[in-house]
Amino acid sequence: MEYIFERITVDDELCNGKPTIRGLRVTAQTILEFLFNGSTEEEILEQYPVLVKEDIEACKKFALEMMNKNYRIKDIAA
């Protein structure tokens, strides 16, 4: 398991290699989807009692950091 950002980890053997929170079976994507769909932090913490507020903050920071990267779309030959 490798920490890639604060509490965000990546392990090829866990959740198909998607970024998770502290090596738990909770992906950063799942938490971000809850937030973007209007769930409050308190609701998320109720749904996932293994998490703490710092885990949710780490997901937000992770998302912001991913947006700080440069991306390029390449054409693929048909």
C-alpha cells in the first residue's frame, strides 16, 4: 500500500487499485460523489462510521490536487 496524498492510499489489491481512504474499502471517489450530490459531512460520517472528518477533508484536497495536473487529449487512430 502506498500513501499518495495524506490519508489517501493506493493498493493494487484493494478496490481495483482505486484511491482509498487509509487502506479501507472506501474509495475517495465514493466520498466525493456523496459530497457532490449534496450529502453533508455528518451524513457521510453516519453512513461510514469508520471515517473521521479528516478523511473527508483529505478526499477534497486530493480532488483539488488532481485538478492541478495538466491533461492532454490525444486522438486515437480509428
